[in-house]
Amino acid sequence: MGNEITRERIVATEKLIRPHIRRTPVIEVDGADFGLGASAICFKLELMQHSGSFKTRGAFANLLMRRVPSVGVVAASGGSHGVAVAYAAARLGVPARIFVPSICSPAKIARIRNYRAEFVVVGERYADALAASQSFAGQSGALPIHAFDQTETLFGQGTLGLELEGQVSDLDTLLVPVGGGGLIGGIAAWFERKVRVVAVEPEASPTMYRALTAGRPVDAEAGGVAAESLAPQRIGELVFPIARECVDRVVLVSDDAIRSSQRLLWDVIRVVAEPGGAAAFAALLSGRYRTEKCERVGVVVSGGNTVAVDFDR
């Protein structure tokens, strides 16, 4: 793939972080329960991970694989990455400062505070928080932990693919939500096209779609109902070559489809997912991704830092 995100490195990372992460469950549900026909859908319930998302994997990978200065670490986040870094830092006794934009949900801010990390609200979007975190890192010497454009982050997120392959060995297709691309980059690097990996993005923040169309990472719109978790403005430079080589396609979904996905995940399997966590399933519900006969489909559901009342926002 022309990069260092290899299966061997992902295996080594998994061994290192395994004592600190959960092996999250897979639930197989008849598609007919959602009005989608008889084929089974395998949901990887990564929202049951520590801190509510897959980002805990990348957070621990960074803290355990890189030299952390006494001043600690700093991260910018729409919310979930900040929660994950705060959690991992608390578990390992490392000081952490988290920069978040004003769109960060109260649920995520509360969790960051509960893990006793310092947090600063700055600007309206992830890009504003990222700039502030970079400035702080330069002034303080704190170790920056990037949400997606960092090799250790990709190693960590790739462990979800490794784990899922051990749980469900016969998947044909895996639908993965995309913001900056750290999760799909790690997963796609792991599967190396042995599974059809499909990126799912909100229409209001099509970062990977814009990049693949332009032939390079470019700025995209950064809005919509899932903006706090899936709208970083552009995908990572490290992610792009993996996506170009190993991602089958990009599917765009509407905000209404994401809201419907949230409601049905709750109604049918009693899973409370934030908008970003429900985005991948929205591709199936809306028909933007249509399965072939006997196709075995998996869906990553990651992002549980929300409450039920958010469904009607």
C-alpha cells in the first residue's frame, strides 16, 4: 500500500493495547426486523467500547507507543476523540488537555470533565480546535495526539478490523462511518480488500468523497447532524492512499436517513447511538447501499456518547 499501516503492525498494536480495551460484541439481526429483507446484518457494537467509541483504541496506541513528556498530552476533537484521550490518560496517570469546538455535545463535554482532563472550548468547528491544540503543543511541549492523521492512531483503529475478523469470518462487505478517516483507514489496511470496505459519509460533510474525486485530500463542507463526529473538513494525508487503494466506494447519506437510523437502532435492538455512530447503518436503511443476494454485510456502530432525547434534534 505504499505506507506503514500493515497487518503486522496492527497485530503488534493489538497485543499492546488489549489489556486496556474491551472486545466489543457483534450482534446478528435479521434484516426483516428493519424491513430490509431476510438477509442477516452483523452489527459491530463498538459504541460499547470504553469511552463510547473506537477512538479509545487509537488513544491507548498513542500513549503506549510514543514517549509522553511529563507535561502530558493534548488533543483536538469534535468530542469522541477527546473523550477517548481523556479516558486513556486518566487510566495511565497522564495529564491531558482537550480542545473542543462549540458544537461538541454536552454529553461528551461531561465525560471529558468526568475523566478529569482539562478542556477548552474554542471556535465553532473541529478545525478551530485543532489549530488551538497545535498552538498549545508548540508552547507547552505536550504530546499532540491526532484524531486520525497519525500512524499510531491508525494502528489502534485497525485493531477493530482484526477483532471483527476473529468474530465474523465470512463477511462480504463492511459499512464504516467516515469523518477524518482514521477508522476506515485502519480497517481497510487490515482487510486488504479481502472484505469489501464501504465508506459512509453524511452528505453535509463528504470528506472522503471530495478527496477521492479530487485525487488528494481537499477541504469539504463540514455541517449536518453528525458534524461533531464526522465533519473534520478533510480526511487525513495518511488515510488517503489507503482509501484510494483499499476502499471499495463512498456512499453519502442524508441527515434524515441518519436520524431514522438512530431511531430504528433504538426501536429494534435497543442501541442508543449518536448520529455519527448510526451513519453507516443509514446507508442500508436509505437504500444508498443495496445488498446483493446472499451478501453478508457488517455495520460498524460506534459512538454512544448521546442520550435518547437527541434523536429529535
